[in-house]
Amino acid sequence: MTQPTETFDSYDAKGNRESLLDTIYNISPIDTPFISMVADVSTARAVKHEWQTDALATVNAGNAQLEGDDASGSAITATTRLDNTCQISSKTVIVSGTQEAVEKAGRSLESAYQVAKAGNELKRDMEAVLVRNQTSLAGNASTARKLRSLEAWFTTNTSRASGGANGSTTQAATDATTGALRDFTETLLKDMVEKVWTSGGRPDILMVGSKNKQKVSAFTGNSTRMDTGEDKRLVAAIDIYESDFGAIKVVPNRFQRDRSAFILQKDMWGVAYLRPFVEKPLADTGDHVRSMVIAEYTLEARNEASSGVVADLTA
């Protein structure tokens, strides 16, 4: 078949309207498991945020007293005072006056759309800051303050490969040498859960990256997996791990390092805000609209002995 001579078609036309859907599709993940998990937030009242921890005295299995004996004092141990630094994270949006005025698809005001997008981006940034491995930094007029993040807090219950070392108030945890990395196994998990429980913790969350979530789903436990033919479905994932010390929810986190697995008692971790999420309009300095989305926050390790880390894992 051939087109008749002098047919005027869409290739010749100059005024055809574009076909542009009035919808914007975005599949970038906005889930932030750690921030959502520690929904019990608190308020910081200074750049240096502090809290206290305490512990009961060691059990005395020989606690027997004489009849009629005089009472004598028992040793009292003071609380431990801990702190973390509030970090500022922000996103700035600048939209030209022209872009704000023209007719657009998928949004009415460009500035409103971009601010909403920046808010989601900021929350993801904060999630990554909180669960990664950085030490606290007081900062100064030319250096930004930094908080001590999750990986840098573990000192009581840790499992590290050769070359790995715990973090401290002055440095992040030290990664093991590359050649020493090991697979995440059920034995490593069970050993850490036992350590946490022995320390007094009640672990209820296992937080891992994507690679180790799949490895957890391959753990066999002491049961046999089966599929039901009539619903044509094979269950190949573990979302709740029943340990000897209670049920542990398995939570994948896109923003943590795959090389670390966190066994957490979730109510022993918190996020304290000196300034919660806020959109801050900025002064116009030209033909544009300027806004900033900002938060000032820190991580509370309410008692790090309640939790543990299996570090230096292959991914």
C-alpha cells in the first residue's frame, strides 16, 4: 500500500498538540524503615543532646542475711551520661518566575511540586545518615556538625571479622579487611541474638540490606518449607524469625550498608529533633521563588547493649 499523492499527514502538520499525560510517574523508593521504626521521637533542646543510662547491680546468688542483723548499705552506681550531636540536613529549591507562570503538565505550581519532592529526598538522606557508619563531629564555623550514627554505637554486642573494630565517641567503626568478609549465616544470627538477650536486651528487629534479606530467607531453622498446590504459591521469604528468645521482625533497608546486619530492640533507639521537618521560605534575590526544606536532628542510643551488630558481611 502507498499513500495517495498530496496527502497531508501528521509529518507535514505544524500545529498538532503534544500528547503529554497530566501525571508524573516516580518509582524512587521513599520508605525509611529506621526512621519509621523509631516513631517515638523526642525533642532536643541544645546542639549537644544528652540522656542517661543505668543498669541493675550484678545478681548476687548468695544473698542471705543473718536474722536480726544490722542493715548495711549496698554499693550504688551512678547513671551513665551519653550524648550525640545534632546534625543539620537540608534541600534547597529555586524555581524561576517564568517556570512558575507557564502552564505545566502534572502539577500546577512548580515550586510546590519541587518542595514536596525535596522533602522526600531529605527524609531518604536522613535515613542514610542515621543507619550508616559515621562518628560524631562537633563542627565549627567552617565544618558542618555530624551525629554519631547507628553503626558507630555498637560496643557491647558485636561480631566482626579480622581487622574490624568497634567505634567510639571519637571514631566510626573500623571495617574488616576485604578478604576477611564472611557470609551472613543463621549461626551468626543466633549467636548475636543470644548475646543481646544475655546483656538484657529484648531484640525484636533484624534490619538488613537487600542481599542479606535474601540470605535470611534461605535460613532453614528447624522446619521444612512447603507450598500449597491449590493456591499455586511458594513462600520463599522469612519476614518473622522465631528465635529462642522471641519473635524478630526481618526488615529490609535500602539505605543501610549490605555488609552489616542490625539486631535491634527498637524502643532503645530514638530520633531527637532540635528542629523538625519544616519548609522555610527564603528571601527572593531575583526573578525566582526560593524555599528550603530543613531538619536538625540526632540519634539517641538509649542503651546500645540492648542491641547488636553482625558486621563485615559479604554482599
